[in-house]
Amino acid sequence: MVVSGTMNENGKSERTPDLSTILINLFRGVVYHDQTPENWQDLLRIQSTVRDHTAIFGLDLVLDEAEGYAYLRQRPLREGELERPRLVQRRQLSYPVSLLLALMRKKLAEHDSGSGDARLILSKDQIVDLVRLFAPDSTNEARLVDRVGTDINRIVDMGYLRRLRGQEDQFEVRRILKAFVDAQWLSEFEQNLSKYRDHLVEENG
């Protein structure tokens, strides 16, 4: 089998990045440096070409080399452009899921400022404790734990949490959360925390 490639400055053969594979992985979701190092390096090498191709679909490549992730974002319509079908769908979040995302984003900021470890690992119990601080004293504990468990599963599906292999109750907070939950999002959410407290009161009768 012949593998196409080029010669680097040291005279060694380099594998040519497969544009199709890179694009398919991006259309599937977030590409992480630590999960697919080879694909990540390919993306870095031909990112200009990738940007040209994704622009055809009205998508922008968001690539954070320092944090080690890349994803596609729907580009806002420019003046004179026709409306096109969305390839990146908007997600409608429940208030409890929004709260949990905000709390984990704050936890990530605290972790970054006070820890030398690049990864933030939280147990399910620790995540429940984050939410419990915002729950009224009358909150049913079993119902709260079940609800947070459901919200955790939703956030895992969204890609902002990752279960550790062999440790079902241990989760890594993915750093792409910093791109989704920015300072403005947090500010607007904090102004509406009372709505979540009201929601919990209603949920517990």
C-alpha cells in the first residue's frame, strides 16, 4: 500500500493530512487534542484549507490550540446573504441544566487559578453538592440527586462532561465549556438564579 506524503526539512517523509477525515470529525462534534492527537496535528497543519471548506456551508472553525479543542460554529448571516438551513442546531436548555453548566464553569475558573492540574475531575456527589447550595431547605434529597443525575447525563451527551473510563461516578469537565459559557452568559444567568430556586420550590410542592 502506498501512503502519500511530503518531505520535511530533515528529509523525512511526512504523511499528508486527510482533509475528508478532518472534516467528518468536525461535523460529528468537537475535536480534542488529547483524544485524537494525530487528527489534531493534521487539523493544525491544514487549518486554512479546512476553514475554506467549512465556509462553503456557512460555518466557522473555532480552534483553541492552547486549550486543545476545535469545533464548528454557525456563522451569522452577512448582509445580502440568503437564509440557509442550519447545520449546527441550537440547543434548548432547561433551567437546571443551565445552572449546572454555570456552576461547573465557575468551578473550572477556580480550578485554573488555584491548581497546577490541567484537568478538573468531579464526582457525582461533588456535582450534587454544587447544586444543593441553591436548593431550598425543603428540597427532597432523593429527588434532587435523581434530577442532577439526569442533568449530568444530558451534559455528557452535549460534550461538556466526560465520564472517566471504569469510574461511572467520576467526570472530567471538558475545557470547551469555557467557549460556551462566557462572562456575559454567566452575568445574565446570575441575574435569574431566583427562577431556579422558585422552580425547585414548585418541584418539591
